[in-house]
Amino acid sequence: MTSKSINDGNGPLADGVTLSRSRHERVGEDQDGQRVDNFLIRHCPGVPRSHIYQMIRKGAVLVNGKRIKQTRKLVLGEQVRIPPVEIKAAGEVNVPTRLANVVGASVLLEHEDFLVVNKPAGVAVHGGSGLAFGLIDALRQHRNEKRLELSHRLDRATSGCLLVGRGMKANRRLQDLFRQREIKKNYIALVNGHWPDHLHKVDAPLMKNVEHAGERRVVVDAAGQTALTHFRVAHRFRDATLMDIELDTGRTHQIRVHARHAGHAVVGDTRYADNKRTAYFKNLGLARLYLHSSALAFKWQGVDIEVVAPMDAQWTQSLSGLRDE
């Protein structure tokens, strides 16, 4: 967009963008229990998430006339005051057909309340930070199903199981299962070097949004949130180790930071791994992040749900070129 996020009336608006007036939205039955930041994201299409959080912090967003935090959950009938923002025209997101078809074909399980998708590596789950669209937009477009909502997130470079709710009510229940740690999450990762036989878990608190050379990172810090990751050696190569991993908690970048903390960063991790080792593996043909969400398991309405996501052909082929220990 060519104008400011909050337009002061001076300067043109970008094509397809209109400036909304300050308005009030009533919380409906489908939004009861939804976080206010997610409520705003749906009511302000095209507005960057960073700007939405800024509006909340500055007190421009009010609930029943009072300032709130971004984690505040809304209640049926409450009134949310939304300040003037630039709104993209409805339907402006247009995902390339090829990508939409790839994402549409990656659905592993279809349930009346949710989908499980085998997210391709390199595809962001949602737009923002310079991205016009994400996997959720591609999925909505391919299936012509606008009510699809992300139940959790995977890093852009990470592949594998992604849970998507069909409607806000189902999605909030799924998110509650994640918060209550009732969804079992398994990963596969290729890590640098020889992982120690005795090291079966990393229990180290994590703190996010630490600036490092202009880049936001997560670090191990005693003042951070508790984080526990279980590691098991699956296969040893001469220069790397293939690991089966289970998350007890689900913090941002948890596996990547815990692996680095143990001295064996995930191969291809351009944020936390050693640059020389990243270049070394790249010369061997391993030019991506080797982290894959391999399985999800949970109970839904009394029924056991378990989904396994296979690795893609590029992953399998590149590992076949590594020498065994």
C-alpha cells in the first residue's frame, strides 16, 4: 500500500484499498471466545498483523469502551471499536492456480470439523511481512471454502502436518486442545553432527523476540517460558543424525532452538545454525530446512485421530546421498 496504515486524509490510497471509518462491531455467536487480535484480523482484511497489534497496544481498539490486551477473549454481545484503517477490497487475494492446486492436493484428512494438510516446505501459512498470501488463502481458494481457519502454525520452511479448522467454533476447540497439550505432535529433523546417545530431552526455557543483528530470534533464557522437547536417534549418517522428536510444549522455534542449544542445529537452519555448516550441507545438496511435522494425534468427540505426513520426494532424495556412519 502506498499510503500510511492509518491514513490522515492526505495522499492517495492504493488501488483496491478503501479507508474505513471508525466503526463498532458486535461480537456474534461464532466469535464468542475468540481472541480480539484474531477478531480484528478477520474484520480488517489486508491490514498487517503488526499494525493490528500496534492499534491494540496504543489503545485505539476498545471493547465495551475499555482498553484491552491482544490476548483478551471476546464474549457474545460485546462491542468492539475499530479505528480507521485501510481495507483491501474483498476477494483481492488471488493465489496462483498452480500453488492453489498443490496445496489443495496436500490434504491428508478431511473431517467435517477440520482438515489436516501436509504443508509443503517454503510455503508460509498466512500472508504478511511482504507476502500477499499464504497456505490458508490457497486452501480457501482451491476448495472455495472461506471459513477455513489455521488452528496452529508451522514456520515457512517447515513441512508436514498442519491442522485447519472448518469454522471458528471448531477452530477454537482445536486451539484449546493445543493449549491444553492434548494434541501429540511428532517431528522428524536432520541435525548437524553426532547426537549424543544419552541426550533424550532438552528442558530449557525460551524467550522470543530478541533482536540479533536486526533479526528477531528465540533464545534460551531462565526468564523465558518453559519448554520441553524429547529427542530420539532414528538414524546416523557420517555428518548428521536423523532424529524423531516429540514436543511437550509448542513454543516458537522450539525444536530449532533446543537443537542448537544441544550443539546440533537443524540442517539448513539459516537463523540458528552455523553458517559454515549450512554452506557445507548445501554443497552436499541439502539446501532447505530439514524439519518435518511428521504426525498429529488427538481425540475428537471421543474418536482417536492420528495423521501421518510423508516427507516429500526432495527430502527423501537428498538424504539418500548422505553416507551412513
